[in-house]
Amino acid sequence: MEGQQTPEGVERRRLRSTVAGLFALLSLAATGLVAGPASAVPAAGPCALPRTDAHHSLGLDTWNTAYPRPVRRLDALMLFLSFPDSRPLTTPDQLAADHFPATSDFFRRASYGKFSLRPHPRREWLRMPHASTSYAIRRDWEPGRRAAYLRDALAAADPVVDFSRYDIVYLVADPDAPGVDSDATKVVNFHTPLYADGRAIKRVVTVFERHPPDRNVLAHETGHVFDLPDLYHRPMDGKGDWDTHVGDWDVMGSQFALAPELFGWHKWKLGWLDRRQVHCVGAPGSSRFTLEPLAALPPRGASVGTRLAVVRTGDTSALAIEARGATGNDHGACTEGVLVYRVRTDAVSGAGPVEVIDTHPATEACWGRSVYPPLADAPLRVGETFTVPGENARVEVADRTRTGSWTVKVTVR
């Protein structure tokens, strides 16, 4: 989940010299960050859809350089905030352990070791100047109250923190303070970056989780830091099911997902898959190929095999096909098989940029565990064939090898 602030001001070497005036001009915009400057993605291939102006567009031909690309080590600062109306019942060490090393391990596995997230928790409470209740913390936060919270948090940290050392900033609130609402955890993007210690602060992750927190919640929020969209459906009236788009099949859909591994399309965008691991299906005609389970780590010293197949269906749309098995980040998966989903690069975060196709629409699975049982058995199994509605594409799972790979045939008319 995300919010956005629009601070006005000029660059300064130290945040403390401008923080008061800067945050006095904060306002909350209604939309997310616009598409930022781009850098070309080498050898993206003919199935790599173009990035659009949609917030968190899933286009792959360029990278939005407003966001760090997780193909190296990134250092994350964790700051712990207490309030005068509550004495913390936990320690910073306990709260750090709620999220690490689990979050780092999640990304290490998902990236096949290409990305390392290194946390740097500051092991003390930083005292906020006002009571927790005064900030009126909630999911849809009033802009002025959120601005005040961020102003006070960064002002408390600036005298003791060298922000130039870090790529990501997590602001972790005392979970037992009376005004803290766990539903308010989100990424806040700044239209105009703040500057501290020579480092641009373009966004912060505000963490209000309970102790212990929701499973994989920080992996979800950190995904936004890497320009990944929300994949859940948010009902307009707040009622109804949130998980109709992708169910359990990606952490950006739900932190409670049984199979939270990032989609192969996400991995391609982030730089964890390259053209050699992506099979582009031409049209018309048939193509037969083998997919390795997306979440399976390659043997030591071996390269990552084919993990994703793509059928381009339009200028900004495609079908993606990948194998999902109960291993790695997907060890708790309800079912195994070949998953098919639609990708739209012109859809904004939260508006269905990915939609999993239910190849077993008459059945459901894992009641009591799945976040959305109708999609829990979405993958195709060996011997099954499915024609994707409206796309003139047929997917057949021909075989599963002894090593766990899936042999797939795709026919496009």
C-alpha cells in the first residue's frame, strides 16, 4: 500500500537546516508518482512490453530510475519511534527480528541470489514530540497529520543518523502505542525528494505493524520501493473480497499468500530474469518448451533455466506462463502446476495490472488457508489443456520431468 507527499523546498546538505520549513509546505497528492526518468533495459526482447505513464507500470523496455533497481546490495535503515503517551512493551531488537532476516531471505531466494537487502536497525527508541493519538494514524491518513508525523520522525532522527549511508528508510512505530493503527503501514513517495547528508530521500516505509506482524508484510512494502504495484483489488465501499485478481500467487497481492513468490514478470522487470530465461512465443503457431519451477533455486554453480513464457497480445498486454511448485518462497503453495496470467502495462497499481486466469473455474481449494480459494487451484496440471478466453491461445501441460520441470505446449491461432 502506498501514499504520497509533495514537499516543497530546495536541496540542503543537512535535513535539520530545512526540515521545519520543508514540512510546513507538505500536501498530499491524490495519485502516485508519475513516470520518472528512464534507463534502457538491455536485450529485453520482443515480448517485453513498453513502460507507460501508469503508476508502477509493468513495462519492461526501460527502468524508472526514480526507484532503486535491486540487482546489487541495498542498505536499509530501520528507525524505531516511541511516543510520550506510551511506554514501549517491546525492544527495537525484537521489532527488527520481526522482519529480518526473513525479509532479506525472501528477496535472496526470489532473486536467485542476485540481490541482497542488508538491514541496519538503530537499536534505540527515538522519541516523538507528540502523543501517538495526536497524529490520527489510519489507512487513509489525513494529509496534514501524516505530514506532521513524517516531519517529527525525520527531525528526531536527523541529529543522530547519517542518511547518506542508506538506500531505504523504514520508520517503525511502537506497536503498543494507543494511536498506532497496523492498517496504516505503507510506502510514502515524495514528489520532490528531501535531502539529508547529501542523499536524496525519495520515499520512506512507515511501519505500524503489530508484534508479531503480518507475514511478509515488509516484503510487500519493499516491493513498492522497487516500483512494483499493488495487485489486490480494493472494493470501492471497503466491503467485499480484496484478492480476486491474483489470490495467493504473489506477495504484492497479499502478504498472507500461500505462494508469495514474485511473479516471473516481476522478476523480469527487476532484472532477476534475463532474455535467456524468458521464452517468447511467436504467433501464429505452436511452441513447446520446458519451464523450471519459478521459486526453485538453481543448483550451486548452475545458471537459472527458463522460468517464464510470454505471448504478446497487444501493445500493452501479454499472457505470461510460469510453473509454480511447493519449494522456496512457495513452499506453502496449495497446488502445483502451470500458472497463466494476464499482464497490462497501462493499468495503475491497484487496478489489475496482473490477473491470474482460473483454469479450473468450477472448483476451489484450501478453504481456511487460502486468501481466495477460487484461485488457489488456478494452475494447470499434467495432461490438462486450457484455451484462454478472448486470446486465441491454448496452453497444454504435456509432462513433468523427474527433476520437477514442466513441459508445456502453447498454440496461438
